[in-house]
Amino acid sequence: MIKKDTVVSLNYNLTNDSGEQLDTTEGKDPFKYLHGVGQIVPGLEKALEGALVGDKKQVTVSPEEGYGTLNEQLKMEVNRSNFPGDAELKPGLQFMADVGEGRQHMFTITKVENDAVHVDGNHPLAGQTLNFSVEVMEVRDATAEELQHGHAHGEGGHQH
């Protein structure tokens, strides 16, 4: 049964409200995570609590329980001079930026107009309702090493 400190393997399909597929494990290995430590969006983690191997669920996750609502303050225009001179700036390019107090944050370039570079620090799925179709493939107790590291390890231990 899925509970805190278990390692869960899932097959899933993720779509938005328009039915557009955003992610899937189809054709790949199941997704593996350590339950109860915030490795997946809160709404999905809550919905999976208590599920058993073989369970199939349809889970709708609100933006508040997913990647958050859109924060307009994270959308801004910066001057091209803030980037390395040889950088090829184009929409979709992601980069890390210092946001103060030694903290780094991921931004995505949304538009480039002459010297104006429009960036967005919201998660790409922020503001979207997420629709998960999941099947629980495996559940096991986490090892002491996984609990210490705070994440699931693959076959044969950790690779970091």
C-alpha cells in the first residue's frame, strides 16, 4: 500500500484540460519516486495515498495542488545586455538566474524583440489543471539509504 516512505513505480499519462498530452511513461520504464517527501505534485501524491499495486486512477489536480497559479511578477522584460554576448537567445531557452540571497531560479525565454528579452519564471505547467491517468505498478518500503538521500534509487543502488 502506498504510504509515506514507500517507493512507488507508476505508469502514467498526463494531459491538460484541452486533452493535449503533456507527458507519459508509455514506451518507457515506469516512473519511480519516494512517497511523502514532495517529489511529485501534492494533488497527485494525496490521491495516491493508500493505493495498491494494480490500482488505476484518474486524478485531476488543480493548479494550486499542481505547479501553482501563474505569478505575473515572474514574467518580466530584461535587457539583452544581461546575457553573455555570444548567447543565442530564442524562445524556449531555459536558464538559471540568481534571485537574491544566493538562491537560483529557472526562467524561460518567451520572446526576443531587439534588445528586449521577455522571460517567465513560472513553471511551464503553472496555472494549468493536470489530468493524470495512473496505474500503480510496484510499491515497496524504501531502503535506509533512499530515506537518507530523500529519493528512490534504481536497480543496483544509487547512481549519484
